[in-house]
Amino acid sequence: MADNGLAGKTAIVTGAAQGIGKAIADALRVEGVNVLGLDRQPGVCELTADLSDLPNVKGIIEGLSDTPTILVN
């Protein structure tokens, strides 16, 4: 793991249940990033939400204890 300044930061990764989103979430975790995976599929990631439901997404973001500094959509 190279020191790239990412360790200790918080990221939200959408579509983190599979495919590119999962690969990005996994890579960020390897770099020491606190990743909050977000997906529509219940029970697969840390957070479950449909991004088209803005009030739900807003509530999730406001309820986080850490302020995200990275967003991957």
C-alpha cells in the first residue's frame, strides 16, 4: 500500500454490491479508506438506497458519523 493520502478518509461508493462499484470499493479499502458501500439490493452493502429517492439518500448522508470526502458514483 503506497502512501497516497487516502488512508483514514471516508468514501461513499454507489453500486458497491457488484461489478465496477465493488471493485472500486475493495480497492479503496485496501488503501485504508473507510468505505460505505451503497446499493439498491438490501443486505448486500453497508447502506441500502435507491438513488432516485432523494429524501432517503439525504437522510442517509445526514445520519453519517463521518463526513465523506470521497464520492464514487
